[in-house]
Amino acid sequence: MVEQSAELSAQFEQFLQHIALTDAQESEINSRFAAIRDQLKQLPYVTECFITGGYKKKTLIQPACDVDLFVVMSSEQRDVVPHVVLNQLKHDLHHVWPDSVLRLDKMCMAINFDHCRFELVPAVMVGDHHELGFYIPLATNNNDWSYVGSPQISETRLIAADAKLDGKLLPLLRMMKYCKYQNKINNISSYQMEQAALETFEFIRSYREGIQELLRVYGWVDSPYHLQSMADSEFGEFCRNMLFGQDFPV
């Protein structure tokens, strides 16, 4: 069992406040989403849209404030190659957001604002219910679609797990996502990080214990068990120097 001093606990809480979305970001996300939704409603091939990903799961951090938006389209769009669908979407929204860009690496349309960026992902429902999943563009081949499960199911599962783990799972994931951002780690997606965490924890006694365990699970340290022998002050320095950078308090 890894004990955690009051001083280290305070450092983690201060760090979590620092990387949390600001009121300005929250406000802009909500207002920008409303504006985007109003524009999408006018397109005949769009049936609905909804925010998904880190913002809905409460794991979004700053400064990497990317908001995922599923643009649900009519079933006929499934017969159109994805890059054509994306180009049509960009064309139809160009008069409102002329600086929007297509990100073919993620097969989405990105719209940049002052405090956030929306990434619009075309999606076609499988059947008549969200629970059956969606077809979205395949990032490795912009001529094909790929099946994904319902985002709402994974969101519900993650939030329920956080409640069972005394509210420590989502803050822990926010810190690890910041570590990924800070160290430019690209070999694991946010979704994969979340799934690994769900499969790992039956309990989380402390943020220190959770960080050590996820560093081991993600393969981000060469000698994870060496961390257990550190005093809390040493571990705090390790967090600042190796994981989170100068934003982690001393």
C-alpha cells in the first residue's frame, strides 16, 4: 500500500485545478456548440449532433482543449466515401467558418476558436438507436468507414466507475492525459488510456498509487517498482521533472 502525505495530496489538488478547464473555456464550448448545432440543423443530410469524448467524460484538460462532436448523418451517406462527405461538410459550413480545416489524419473537420477547437466527425447510425453504434471515417483510409460502439455507453461506464472509485478515476485520467500531452506521447489514444484504467483498478487509495500503476500499465517508465521506494517529496519531484513539467507545484 502506498501512503500519501498531506503535502503531496495538496500538490495533486493544486495541479488538478491548474489543468482544469477555465470558466471561459466552459462558456465558449457551450456557446460554440449551440452555434454549430444551429448551422448543422440546416443541412438536409444531418439528422442530429452531439458532443462526445473528453468533454462529456469530464477528462478534458487545458491547453489541449479539443472537443469531439459527432455529426450524425442520414443512412444514405454510408454509400458515399468519407472524404467526399467531409469535403461537403466543409463546403456547406465555409460561409460561417471559412478558416476551418479538414484533418485527414483524424478524418474530421476542425473549427478553431479562442479557447477550444471542435473536431466534427461524420457518423452514420447502425440501425435506429445510438446503442447499436456508428460508422465513422477510417483514419487510415479516407475511402472507407469503420464501426465504433456507442460513445454514450463508454461515457456512462467511465462515469459510473469513477463513482465507485470515490471520484478518483477521472481526476487521475486528467493528470495522465496531461502527462501524455506534456511528453508528446503518441502511441496510445485517450480512449485506450481510459479502457486500460477501467480494466486496472478495483480501488484507488491515492493519486500517487494510481499514477504509479498507470505508468506501469501504459509502459511509460522502465522501472515502475523503483517508484514505490521513493519518499513523497522525491515522488513530487519526479512528477515535476519527468511527468508533468513545471506546471506541477513544488
